Amino acid sequence: MCEVYDFPQKDDMDAMKTAISIFLDTRNGPTRNVMQGVLKFILDKYKIDQIKFVDYIIERGKQGGVRIIPRKMAHGRECPGCGEVIYKRPENGGKVVFLSILQGDDGDLATYGCGGCKCVFGKWEEIK
Ligand SMILES: [Zn+2]
């Protein structure tokens, strides 16, 4: 029997959220790779280009990768969820990690995730 899904099942949506959450907890290369693999696998499974979540949108990138588009924005240098400083280095206890970037004519929209409060948010990055 061939099963056809037209909308991602809850289990798959949960797997994507979990993969992001584990990366935000650990913030290392191997879990980043696992996260990207899970996100791409599920987009491929449903043959779709985008899945919308409450806090972010998972989207297929132009070069075969996956990007995470934020719905929440940081207006300063801190995580909008808990106030953790975005640019603090991990060796100094920084918990905010870079997730993905969307390049545009007006600037680049970087997506960050916070390991402290699990918030995913965006910030416009300007070249100075
Ligand atoms: Zn936070």
C-alpha cells in the first residue's frame, strides 16, 4: 500500500523541532549535521519546500541545503527570549548560536538560536 501525505505528520514535525532543540542544547558540529539531515529528510519525504512552525519556517535553500527563517526578531544585541548576548563567544559562556542566513539586497537576515531559552530569532546584519 502506498501512503500519500499531503501535510507533514505530527511525528515528523516533532522530529524537526527536536533536532533543532538538541542542536541548541549542544551547539556542536555533529548535532548541527544531524539537525540539517533531519530537516532535509523530512522536506524530501513530503516533497515540499517549506514547513511552517509557530516560531520559524523551515525552507529548502537554493543550493540544496535547508534554511530556518525566523518569525521573531532581535532589535538589539540580545536574545529576545532571555536577554543572552548574541555575540558572546562560546568559550566565554555564550549560548546563542548561528543557524542560517538569508542574503538579500537590503542586508542579510541571520537566524540565531538560543541554548538558554530555546528561542529562534532573526537579526538583520549590515556590512559596515
Ligand atoms: Zn534566550
